[in-house]
Amino acid sequence: MLLGSILLALAWAAFRGEVSLLNLLVGYALGYAVLALLEKGGVLPSSFQTKVGRVLSLAAFFMWELMVANVRVAADVLKPRTSIAPAVVAIPLDITSDAEILLLSALINITPGSVTIDLSDVRRTLYVHVMHIKSADESRREIKDGFEYRVKRVFE
């Protein structure tokens, strides 16, 4: 319930339009109370804490990847000679649901330097255009071990 309360405290502060100690404390208290009531009434599944942790892990990983990709693209723009090595990579998918595939595609598209360009007819392979390829296997591994793994865990 701690992670959920912290998340709700941040949401409360954002809703109020001011991140202050008072808003965070009020948001935390309200969030804790709501979560406690929902848990006591059997509304929240027992895996709620795990789910919140997985969502936060995905969000933190995405923010890191977004920052690294932006720095890489900015460096390419500022260099007199480009080091771009583009390629299309086929990523075999372990995820199967529409929501999982959509979230994975969105995360890839939002991250500079990569774009999802197609999904196979049987929905088992995602084709991604990457701006900096070292090897197809390494690019595949980065997406599967990074984004896909975390997306899959969120939906478990």
C-alpha cells in the first residue's frame, strides 16, 4: 500500500496544481485511506502492490531510455559527420494481447531513434526501424529484455 499511497499523493499534488509538502501529505493520507478501504472491502486484488511496482519499474525504465535516446539523437545532430546506421529489425514477440502490443509499440515509437513500422499478419513479429544498429541480435535483445519484458510483467 506504500507505493500506491505515494503514487496517489503525487497524483493529488498534480491535481491540485502545486507540489507542496502539505499537498503531498494530504494526498498520501487520502490515498492511504482509500486504498485501505478498498483492500478491506475486497475490491483491490492482493497483487495490487506488485502491479504498482511493475508499472513504476516500466515508467522508470522508459524515462531512462527516453533520456539516453534523446542525448544520442542530439549528439548526432550536433556532430559534423553522422554516425547513423539505420536498419529494420524483426522482433519475435512473446506478448500476445492487443493492449500489450499497443503499449510496446507506443513505447518504441515515443523513444527517439526507433519506430515500429509493421506487425506480422499472425501478430508474432514486430518490425522496428532503428537509427543506430550495432547488430540485429543486439537490437532485438535490447527491445525484448527492456521494453517487452517490462510490458509483459505489467500485464501478468
